Amino acid sequence: MVNPEFPETYWGFNHALKIVGKRSAYPPLGLLTVSALLPPPWEKRLIDLNASNELRVSDIEWADMVFVTGMLIQKHAIRRVVTECKTHGKRVVVGGPYVSTSMEEVPEADHIFVGEAETTLPKFVSDLMAGRPQRFYQAGERPPLTISPIPDFGLINFGHYNTMPVQYSRGCPFDCEFCDIIEIYGRVPRTKGNEQLLAELDTLLSLGWRGSVFIVDDNFIGNKKNVRSLVPRLAEWQKMNRYPFTFLTEASVNLADDRPLLADMRSAGFHTVFLGIETPVEASLLETRKTQNTKRSLLESVQTIQGFGIEVMAGFIVGFDNDPPDIFERQISFIGESAIPLAMVGTLTALPGTPLWKRLQREGRLRGESNGNNVGNGELNFVPVMDRERLMEGYRSIMRTIYRSSEYYNRVLKCLKRLPPPARPEPKFRSLGDNLAVFGRIVLRIGVIDRERAEFWRFAYRVLREHPDRFTRAMSHAVKGYHFRQQLDIQEEV
């Protein structure tokens, strides 16, 4: 099983990962799940090209069959892997989000899977054993997640990764015009059972993982009824096992409306949630059908979540038809006022099959398929209402401003001030020696070599004086800010 490499982007955190001694943010959960769906007697290897340097000929020659997956941003890497494996005469199976939304662009593989594989992969194995495997397998219905197996976490080297992924639900009840989640997973969120997810955490625990766990759902609270039942069980499990994990996830802004759920999430060890805020401009939110964000104060919603000790990351977009001329200043102001350290700002992108794609196609404004990277590359796959050069320069001005060291560190300090005292001491998942090594690299890279080193030392002093119990978290933010500045420098040179 091969996970092709991601190109270097802002959100790959490659510069940060080098400092903390990791190779990749997290392993490919899709392939780990595919592995668990295959017959137990089959021998399996996982080659994650984001954690290893190359796909060796010996790995290809070892295999009878190669499974390849990937997202839109990996499409060129997918083709390279397929071509190389076919050159060595191997049967190649491809699937995943890119294949599921871009069938006309699928590489020449032997077998192609469209949609979720819990029901189609067993059918393929049966057909293969009978000597009549099909070229295309498409899921007729979205499968219940209760039949999804525990991912094959034993295939990976935990030391290569910063975070472990698990999935509780698929689907989202909302209908944002630019989003392809509902095209892939539907608008009726399906969830695993509580004990099912806890069994996955038991597996990670038994294999020796301690640290961050990313619940990768595109909207963790899509099915609020089930989530309200799950989170107290997570809190019980954490307490029983002496809090081996911290959790982060993604959710819609209406999470702020449910204070009892937020309290339970804090008890369970959730420390970060990613929100799709997109824009403070109501006309643009209505344009993209993100009406759930117009029913509440976005600033107050962020502050409410922070008040429960859960840090907010968020996505922001520029390039909507209804964006006013001062959209760039308004985005900068909102990000600063909301005290969101990690703001994922991108240009609007039309993804295949989305309502936005179809609308722009009807209007004659579509310019081909996106490369999947909506940050820093200056590419738009549609004709915007705003002048393109003004849009791209405005976008770059946002990034230059919000990731300037002084601005970024002030935002982190403001965020730390809003968070209540931690419910328990910050967990230490590394040995003392490992922590000292990481801190040494932080001091060398950010406190000595980096041209913004003076701002770092001012920041570190203020953290020790004002938030000593959050020093580890603050240093993590310093590392991420360093990554963003390095990546921004690269993009400016391009």
C-alpha cells in the first residue's frame, strides 16, 4: 500500500516537523483501513512516501499487488507511483478522494474504486479469488460505519509521525457551495458506535502510542445526538487510562451553541478544534450557502469555545463574488480580534463536482481543474469578480501580515490569555532527553539562526512571565509560526 507524497505547502508543516523530529504529521488512515479490510493471511506493507524517501524497486518487486490512494493535491504523485509499479508488471489498485471525484483523470490502473470501500473491497477480493476481478468498483450506497474495521495501525512506525488519526463519522449536514465533503460522504452524517471508537483507542494504546490523536471527521458534531453520547465515554476512557491522549478535531461553528458538550470535550482532553469560518462578510457567506455562520456572532462563538480551554484553528477564504474591496483588511482584523493563531487562509477553489464547480461551469468562468493547493501558489481555476492581480496581492498581504512574527506571537499570547487554567498539567509524552533535544533545536533554529529571533525571545519571556503552565503549547506555536514564515519566504521567491 502506497501513500504518494504531498507537495510542500503551508499546511504540511514540514519545517516544523524537522524541529520536533518527525517525518510526517500523520499516517494515511484510508490505507490503514483498507489493509484491515483485506484477508488476514495476506502479507501487507505500507510505504508512506511522506515518511520515507522513496519507493524502492525492492518494495515493488516484493508485492503481488499495489494499492494507491490520494487526494487531489497528490494527483501527479499518484500517476508517478502507478506508472512505476506498472513498469514492473504489478497489478495496481487505485481509490480515495481524488479518484472518487475525478474519474476522467484516473491513471491507467488495473482496478479503480470510486467511493467508500467497506462494501466494494470485499467484493473485489471475492471476484479476484474467483478469477474475474472487475476494472471499476463503485459503492452503490454509503456504508454504515459500524462495519468499518479497526485500522491496521501495526503497519506504521509511530516514531515517524506527530499525530495519530481516527475517524468517528463521515458526512456533514450543511451544504456549502465550495465543499466536496457532501459529494463524497453525503449530507446524512454516519457514525461509528462508541465502543467501536474506544476499541481503536485501545489498539493505539496497546501498540504504545502516547500523545496527539486527530479525530479526522470533517464535522465532528454533524450528528450531535451521537456525539453527545460519545464524548462522556471518551472522558471516562481517558481517566481510566490516565489521559494518554490529547484530541483535536474539526467542527462547524455551531459547536459554540452547546456549552454542555464543550464542557464534556474539555473533560475528555480536547485541546484544539478547527472551524470553517471562511469570511466575516455576511453577503459572501450567503453566496456560498454557509448560512449556519450567519446565525451567530462569529467572534463571540470563537471566544466561547476558547473559554472552555479549547483552542480554535480556522479556515478563511478570499475570492468570493461578494467580497468587498476591503475584504483583506477585514480578514486581518477578524483573525487578530479572534485570537486564532493558526489561520488557514486560502483563495477560493472550485473542486470537481461541487455546486460551485457546476455554477462556474454554467457561467463560463471555469478554467479547468484545481491542483488542490489553494494557498501560496497564485493559481485560480476560475475567473473571479475581483481583478485577479488585486485578489492575489490582497491574499499575499493577509499572509504577510498575520504571520509576521510580532503579529503572530501577539495573537498566540492573546489566545493563551483567553484559555482558562488547564484542567490538569500539560501532558508530557516525550522523555526528558527528547524534550531537551527538541527545545535545543527550537533555540537553535528560531532563537539563534532565524532573522526574527529577537521577537522569539520577547515572546518566550512573556510566556514564562504570564503563562508558565502553557510553555510547552507556546513553544509548539513558535515552531508552527517559524514554519509559516519559511514557507512564505519560499512562495515570495517563486
